Amino acid sequence: MDQEMIEFQKPEENQEVLRTHLEELGNHLSEKIGKIFGRSLHIREVDSGSCNACEWEITALSNPVYDLERFGIYFVASPRHADVLLVTGPVSRNLYTALLKTYEATPEPKLVIAVGACACSGGLFQKGYASLGGVDKVLPVDVYIPGCPPRPQAILQGLLLAMDKLEQKIRKRNFSDLHEGDTCHRP
Amino acid sequence: MFRILKKSLSTGIVTSRYPKEPDQAPEEFRGRPEVDFEKCTGCKVCSEVCPSRAITYEDDLKQGIRNWQLSYANCIFCGACEEQCPYGAITLSRFYEMASRNKDDLLVTAKFQLSSCPRCGQYFETIREIRRTPKEVSHGCR
Amino acid sequence: MTDTYFNELTTQFSYAFLDSETPVPDELYITVKPEACVGICRYLYEKCGASLVSMVGSDERPLNGGFRLYYFFSLPGHGSSVPQGSRSFVNLQMKVDERHPEFTSITPYMPAAHWYEREIQDLLGLKPVGHPDPRRLVLHENWPKGFYPLRKDFDYKTQPPRTSEDFEMKRVEGEGVFEIPVGPVHAGIIEPGHFRFSSVGEKILNLEARLFYKHKGTEKLAEILPFTKGLFLAERICGVCSFSHATSYCQALEKIANIQIPERAHYLRTIFLELERLYNHVGDVGNICAGTGLLVGNAQGMLLKEKLMELNEAITGNRYLRGMNTVGGLRRDLSEEKRILILSTLRQIQKEFKALIDVIMFLSTQRDRLETTGILSQQVARDLGVVGVAARASGLDSDLRRDHPYAAYDKVSFKVPLRTEGDVSARVWIRIEEVFESIRIIEQLLDTLPSGDIRVEVKEIPPYKYALGYTESPRGANIHWIMTAPDSRLYRYKIRSASYVNWPAVPLVVPGNIVPDFPLINKSFNLCYSCTDL
Ligand code: SF4
């Protein structure tokens, strides 16, 4: 490096490593879901003020081409049945309460995935009078999926990544629960 | 009924093999912006045209350093930077699998050495940029 | 064309006219005295058959010491008897004094104005006197009194404290009447809105819709961005009408900057606009099957839509056709291979779509659910100024592509399908027919695609000029009005989307149907929340 440029850093993202990891995940996915959740992973999608494109990409996941259900991943009608919240949009002022209530209604352990630039950071919709500028301003976000909108494949990749994290969460929780003399088991 | 069956059967299997097999985005696709730091001079044109504040910079005038940063989390993949970069240092690649557990993993950062104004001694522009463009080596401090 | 109307108006209302100008062709701006405004609006609406296409409130106190209201009428209303290209917009404007922030409501005479006026009340704090339903609309009850976001002295970044979360809804009471609240977070993957059904048994007596959950201040945000960045905002008003909104934005600014974009850009824009219509309509027809429980139809529709989305991605790099438009033309050209790719894909889609229609649309179960469900009468449609597919299914012959041709629509021949039943089935059939028309339009354009540049550079736009930009999106007419400010910024950006005018029709159509038909009716309108709420 010359002295005019001091340093630069790119996220260590070795495409190869990521790719093999993904492939592996894909292969073991149903197995994994089976192990962690008994049967399947349930997702609740929450729109917190998106432009609609992110919604359509999520809808596209259940079309015959991407067919999410082959992995045992389902979209459910109520947050009370959900393991994962898929949140889009920058959180508009009018939806703030609704989003919080949905989060509270979701049973633990839960994950929040921010889909799209809006949800990750506000995207084009900066913090303003009617937009809070990103889901992580309101809820703890576990996985970020950039894109405007992300391709369906990218959302799928995010879901797979989330699965790993959920596994960790459950392990941790079981551990701490045991500490308190509580036994928490999921089927 | 028969027609429905026929239609379903004739469609065959359409499901993609993703994620077991990679799915290449088309050539035109606007994916993750890649920065070529060999070419980049830190001239900040990109941060001025970026509509979503994905590219930002901060001048540390004490140390004489420009902190430049690109966040994929903010990026809306519009390609304005690619179009406007005077040195062709940013290109939107076909890579799209960017999901991450951590926002910091979505950052590209760089530090550029600033040059000081020969007249007033204030830091004002990166050395690289000044070398690249034969413009006046002082800022409007007169 | 505006002349005849103008002469008529001047003789009738000469006492009320203050000024008139035609800053861009086909748009006549008349400044009128506030007290005569209602009369002139009524005259235009009732006598000339004009329809209200938009209404804008703007805070022009820094410029001329008052607020200003603009009423946009399209002349001479609906009907194809008027020769092509001869229609135009008449825009009345009047000043509202800062000390008396109120104006006379025109809603009692023109129901189409009722949301515009409530919106102006919320965002600018001008009171529509005589409005039959002056409740909050855009800003919900959590917004404190006395803050008006579109006023110039309100900073975009201000976040006033939250007040009460309660809201009032109209109730139907009586024995056996149930209330079913739905939303804002819905069961399916759709956008947020709150619906309250009052029903007796299965039958819906009343439906109250509460929208604007997604209001995120788009119009105000546009005022602080330079026009080059505003373009990306226009693309993100709505996901599935992205290209239409962006085109409206660009057309308005191109008119203001008075530049002619290359012929090839016009052609390509038209092609992309039609591709947008295609994937929307094909997807909608599939979606209707989800509403009737015909899963084969749904899956096949989604499959075809996916193919079109992949085509979009292959030719433009984005599945929603984003990043193509720019003020002054297009950002990327269409190569010869892509031209051939479009043609071959469309031929295949046409074949498969036709086969799909043959399978799903003639099933008796399907017809039973679709026919006579959710009837929108022509009168209601006209009163509310309904546009697009919904209007054409109710016998209102309106289509901006033919009535006010833009881009390259005057170079192609196409039919505008029309039905009069106004039910779900009619709306689906209009979409089906439009799919085939769109394919025809694209083929014609690709066959005659001129060569040459695709873009002229626009560096600056002149301040304090205004113009309309309009497109017929898959959902209907999108009308954007832009007034520019110095430094190539926007002073006021009013976005009137097709969904905005069609939404009020939905709660009127639903009563009398059974609860399970609501999703079907909703899908047949297929309105977008995002471009309504902004
Ligand atoms: S990230 Fe982009 S596509 Fe998704 S909601 Fe936001 S603007 Fe729309």
C-alpha cells in the first residue's frame, strides 16, 4: 500500500467459502429444520412501510420456481405461530405500534430478519417525520438481507443463515433455562 | 378437470435447484458494488450522488485522513455511483448473496491520506485525487 | 383545444378570472378568485363533463404570502367519441390566505375530492369548510395537533411526540351484527391496512377501511433531494408500478426543462411500460385463482409471472425494471439479442397464457365465484373518478395511453377493452384482454424500433415552473405534478397514483357480498397501499 492510501477493508466474504456453506445448508436443510423445530419453520411476514416490491419478492418465494415449502418453511397467518419475523420497510410512524405488538405476540425464541435496504437501514427513506429509518431502530435484528428488492434467492440465503442463528439461540436458551432449574424443551 | 390435469402434467418440474446449485444472476444485474481501490482516489463524487447515503465520508482534519465508507445495508443498487465515478472505480457486480448477521460485515471502509493546502495549511483533498487531476493544489482559502 | 373551453369559461365566469397561462402545451392554468372556485369546478364537472384528476395544496407563503390550491381537471371527461390526442388538462388555482387557513369544500358536489381535501387538511392544515367527513386521513391519531408536515416551516426530520393511539370508526349496531376487525398486519403476505366488516351472518353490511399506515413522507422527502436523486424515490413509490411512476416523474421534468428526448428512448420507455403491465396483469389473473381456491391456476399464473420477471431482469438488470429511467431518456440501451429475447419470450408467454385462460376461466366453479361478485356501478365509478382496469370494467372508457398519448403510444395501434358488468369477472377479463394487447404493442414497437441515442443530458432544471407527468400504469392513471425550486430541486411534488383514487370505491363495492368474497374483490382491484399512503 502506498502512503497516499492508508488502508482499506472489505468484508471478508470469500465467495467460495460462502457458496460451499450454502450448498451444505441446502443439502441438510430439511434435516436441520426437522432437528431444531420438530417439523418446520414458521415465518410471519410484517410489512412496516415497504414499497411493495420486497413483499412481492417474498410472495415469489412460494411460487413453483422457488417453492419454499420444499424446505419445510411456511408462511403463517399469525405471529403467535411464528418462529421468524420477516420485516420489510423502514418502519413508518403509523405502523410502529403494530410492529411492536406483532413482535410481542411472537413466542420465544424468535428471530427478526430485515429484508431489503429499507428495513436494514432506512434505504432511501431516511429518518424523518413519518419514517423511523430501519427496523433495527425498533427491534433487535438478527439477519440483514440487503437489496432493493433482494432477489428471491437472496432472501432464501438469508433464511438459511437465520436458521443457523436460531439453532444457536435455542442452545443458549436451553442452557440458561437449565440454570434456572427450568426445563424447556421444544418437540 | 381433465384439462387441469393435462396442464399440470405438461408443465413438468420447474423448481430451481437453488441453493444446492448456485444461481447466476444475469449479466445486466445490479448487485453488490465492488470498489477497485487501485483506481479509487477518494474524490467523494460517489458519496455526493448516492441517494441513500450508502457511501459516506468524513474528513478527519486533525489527522489529515479521509474516512470513506460504503454500506451494503444502505445501498439500493441504483448504480448512480457506477455511472458517475470519474475513474471507473466502482462497478455493480453480479453478486447478490449478501445476507449477513452483522451490519459491520456489510461495510467497506477505506482511509485516504489528505493533502494540506500550501497556503493555509488546512487539509482539504486526498493526495491521490490531486495527483490524478492537474487541478490547483489549494482550496479556496484566499 | 383548450381554447374552446377557455372561451366558454371566460364568458361564464369573467368576473372571477384573475390570470391564465399555458406554461406547457395542453395544460391551461387559470387563477381564480377563491369565492368563485366552487362554481367553476361545478361547471367544469357538471356541464363540460370534465373529471377531477388531482388536487394539490402547496405552501407558497415564502413566494407569495399564501397557500395555493390547484384543481386539475381532465377535459372533456370520459368517452371515446373525442378524437385522439385532443384532450387536455385545465387547472384552476386559487390562493388561500394565511390568516384564514380554510377553503370551501367541493366534496358535496364532487365526491372524488373527498380524500384530497382531507389530505390537504392533514398535511397543510387548511380546513375544508363543509366537508362531510373531516376525520384524519393521512396522519393517524398518534400525530399531535398543530404540526403540518408539508408546510415549509416544518423540517423533514422533526419527529413530534406520539399522542393517543385510539381512533374512531363508523359502527353498524343492531341485533346479530358482528364486527370483524382485520389488519393492519394481515394473514397473507400483503400490505398493511385496517378493515372493519360489520356483518350479519356471512353478509357484509358495511366495510370501513383505514389506510395510510405506510405513510412515510415521500412527498416531503422529495423536496429535500436534488431532482436526480428524486428519480430513485419516484421509482420506489410503488414496487410494482415502479417504471410508470418513474416515467411520470421524468416526463414532468422533461416538460419543465423543455427538452425533447430521443425517439428511441420514447419507444423503449413504452416497451418497458408494457412489460410492467404484462407481469402485473398475468400475476393478477393467477392471484385471482388463489382467491377462489383454484391452486393450479394460481401456481401457473405465478410461474408465468416469474418468467416475465426473469425477462425483466435479463434485459434491465432489475426484476422491477428499476434503474432504467432517467430525466432525459434511458440509462441503458436494448441490444439486438435482448430484442430477440423479448420477442421469443413473449411469443411463448402468449401461448401459455392462452392455454391457461382456457383452463381456468371457463370452469363453472370459477365463474360462479367471479360473476356478479363485487359490482362497481358506472355511476359510482364516475363519481369517485375511478381509473384504470376498474373503470374500464364498469363501462368508463378512459385510458391515458389513448386519451393523452405520451411516449410512443401515438405510434402504435391498440384496442382499449371495455366491459360494463363491473363485477370481478369483468375486471379479470379486462386484464386478460389487455395482456394480449400489450404483447401486440410491444411487438409493433420492437419491429419499428428506431436507432439512435437514448439519452440527452439534463444538468439543470429551471426554478418555479410546473407541469404534469402522467402514465397509465397497470392499475390506472398515475398523475404527478411537479413544481421546481432553485438549485434543481423540487418545490412541491404531488403524486396521485391510481390506487389512491380507486381505494374509496372498494368499501362501496363490498357491502352485500359475503365475507369470503372480500379477498376476491380486493384482488380484482389489486390496489397498492404503498402508492396510496406515500
Ligand atoms: S428495500 Fe427497496 S424494494 Fe424493498 S421496500 Fe424498500 S424501496 Fe422497496
